[in-house]
Amino acid sequence: MLLSICAGCATLSGDRKQFYPCSYDMVWDASLEVMKGESIASSSKEKGLIETGWMDVAPLTERSFGIFSREGFGNKERARLSLSVNRMNDVTSVSVLESRQRWHARGGATSQATKWWPAEPSPDTTNEIVDRINAKLKEQGCVPT
């Protein structure tokens, strides 16, 4: 479901999924606690969804443009995170999704020339969030499967 929502976001997405043999409430609370350090735009326990707003992030790669290897257009990137917590038969799953965009010009003089364009997500970001959730749940005796 979350992937279909983000498919219309015009961004590339990185996804990391983890399963836990503990209650939905325990996993939800740990996930929300971990995400409190981020810029949460919305959260719904009923839907099992936590979303951040766009956050400025360091570019994964520095880029230069043109024949003279000019500096890029600020090499600005932004990212947002979506975390989905789902009840399953005897486990709870957590899926962390990052959408990332890069600001730069693509030539021309139209409104399409300078805007946010899709960029590769950072697996380090999604891995870090899942690792923090894992640590929080291990403190409570819940080890991921």
C-alpha cells in the first residue's frame, strides 16, 4: 500500500523492511520514539504510518556540469521518510521508505528547466532508522526475525 502511495510522488524510492515477533503496539511505540528526532509531518497509529516532511540532506555525490566541469546548482538534495508498521499473523512488520530529490537545472528556459528531480535514495538512511528501531525493541526483549 505504501509503495503505491509513493509511486505517484515522482521520486525514486529506497525501502527497507524488518519483521518483529512482538505486539503491534510495542513496535508502533518504538518506531514513533525513534522518528521523534525527525521532522514528523503526520502519524496515524490506525493506519500504521509515520511520515516526515522534506528535510535538507547532504548530497550522496557531488556533481559538476558542462565541458568546463562547473560547480553544480548548489548540489542541494532533500529527502523525506515514510515508515509503515503493519500487523501480520504472528509478527509485526516495519517498512522504512526514503524518497530523495535533487535541485538542479536541466537546460532550457521553461518552468521545467529548474526544479526538484528524482535522485537515488540512501540505503544508509533507511538502515540507520531500522537499526535504531531494532535497538529500541531489543531493550524491551523483542528481537527482530
